[in-house]
Amino acid sequence: EGKTLIVLIGLLIGLIAGLFLDVTIPSGLTPYLAVLTLVGIEALTASYNAMQRKEFAPAKFVIELLSNLVISGLLTALGVQLKYDFAFVIAFVLAYRIFRNISFISRNSYLKFKAWRVSRQKDDVAEEQ
């Protein structure tokens, strides 16, 4: 729980810094930045999903993140060399995985909330008797 808060605070600081700092990115690096950003977001949503299910393994997270970064970067570079936009295809796949992870997270959160509400109602009924 505490580690999650640290990650979220770090993301928030990075987002705020990115909004207010004027950083110019060369146009040749734009496809790489877009794909690598999506890889990072997918890794975060997948790891948070695994944390909710109590299946998170830091070593697995690092290996998957690094392998996804390398594969996505290489495919994007291949697309640039072939003058074919592989970055679009990669972005589509990663966006699908991000939305799938968010769906799992929201479903799990709903089930936890529903269980909490039912237990709270049982407590209220027990107090009335």
C-alpha cells in the first residue's frame, strides 16, 4: 500500500513537471517516445493489477518492462527503416492491454467495494439487534 502511494506521487510529480517544463523533442524521436510511454503505462497498470491480486513479483515486473521496452523500441526502429509505421501497431496493442488492465482493476475494486458494503450492512443489522 505504501509503495503504491510512492509510485503515484512520483507519477504525479513527473506529470506536473512535464506540463510546466518546455522540453523540445526532435521529430525523429517522437515515435519512440510515444511507444515507450505506452510501455511504461502498460507496465504500471499491469503491476497494479497484479498487486491487487497479490501476485506482484518485482523481478517479473522488471524483466517484463525491460523486454517490452527493447522489443517495442526495436520494432519502432524497424518501422522507421522500412518507412512503415510500426509505432501505430504497437500503440494499438499496448492501448488494448492498458484498457484491459484498467478493466480488471476497476472490476476488482468494484468487487471489493461491494464486499465492504455487504459486510457493513451486516454490521449495522447486528448492532440493531
